[in-house]
Amino acid sequence: MATIRTTTHTSEDTAEIEADVRIPLSEVRKPLYASVGAADAAVEKILSIPTVYVDEVKKLPGLVTGISARAQKLPTSVQTAVKALPSSVGSQLSDLQGRATSLYNDFADRGEKRVSNIRRSPATEEAVTRTRAAVSQTKAARTSTRRAAESVGKAVSNAATSN
């Protein structure tokens, strides 16, 4: 469950509000995984465009020859579709809601698998190791710099008091 702590400071004509929001990771993981999964699916579709394009171009001659027959049937098809519209809209909406939920869950599962694969990859493990080493070196450098600054400060202070 998310928690929010706020602090408000007011003056004559202004109000300043600070907020500290805490959200458990369990509540944000699924949406994050779903976004990763959706991006992964989009990349897969983009990579398949050349193949799909070639296949669709091959279908064009057959589609062109059937245009006149389909054009003659079009007025009847439109009338039938318009008459069926009120009854079909409700069922389509409930179907779409179910499909959207299913797609969201599929994207979340796909994203979780992708993230898991990335985490276990040798490149990621090496990057984590290097990052930890860099953090450790940075902390050590910060400590030695702080100690050096303190000793210089003491030396300057001692020199100033002895003069």
C-alpha cells in the first residue's frame, strides 16, 4: 500500500508543500514489466516488417483482381453491418476489455522474462561488478579526500594560532 507524508509551509500569499511518497515495489513491478514487454513486442514487430512487406506485396495481384467483385457487394455489406451495429457494440466492448487485460498480462509476463534474461546475462553481471568496484573506489576516494581536507584545515588552524 502506498503511503504519503506531506509537510505544508504557508506564508501570506504562498504555500509550499513537500511530499514523501512511498510505494512498495510489488505495486509497480507489473506495470514496469508490462511496459518492457510491450516495447519488446514492438521491437519484434518492427524487425519483422521486411518479411511482412514482401508477403503483402506478393498478395497484391490477387487483391487487385477481386476489387470489382467486392465493390459490387459493398452496399449490401454496409447495410448489414449498420443494422448489426447496436447488438455487436456491447459484445465487442466486453470482448475488447478481456483482450486488453489478457494482453496486459501477456506483456507483463514477457517483460518479466526479458528483465530476468537481461539480469542474468554476462554483460549485465560484468557491468554490476564494475559498478560496485567503482562505487567502492569512489567511497574510498571521498574518505581520503575528506581526511586530507580535515588535516589541512587543522594544519591551517594550528598555524594561525601559533602566529
